[in-house]
Amino acid sequence: MGQVLYEKPIRIELTDNTIFVNGSQHPRDARTLAQMKNTLMEAVDGNRETYYMYRGIHQEENIRFDITVIPAEPLGEECNKTHGHYHERNKGTMRG
């Protein structure tokens, strides 16, 4: 199929920016150029997908494992990147 990323506890393969978990294609969300416009140094035409997020690849207790695939394609004069986001702290799960 593609490049094997993990064998155990589950088999994860990557083929053409698509993740397969135990042989089945995993659903993905994609970030587009339009969604990235406020993070870019200059305007870039088009609305192509810039990177892919595969959520819930694996779950252990209260920890969810996700994978982000970032193709090596430029965004204008910049390297491809993620948009970024903020996680609220769950009370009782972190010290600080």
C-alpha cells in the first residue's frame, strides 16, 4: 500500500496524504488556503487544501491520538505550516 508509520498497537499507513488504520481509510479534515489567509505573509490565490488532520486515530483512556499531514508544498513564498489553535486546560488534569 503505502509507507507504514506504525505496526502496533494498530497499523497506520500513509499513501498520498491519506491515512489508513488497520487497512481502512481514516476520515480526514483539511485546512484550505482560504482558512489560512490570516496567517500568510502575502495573499495566495486559490483555495486548495494545505494540510490534513486525522482525528481519533487511536484512543487510550482519556487520551486521543491524532495525526496531521503537512505536504511539502509552499504557500506563496512561505513553507507550508499549520494554522494553530488553542486548547483550554481541563481542570484537574494539569498542574500549574
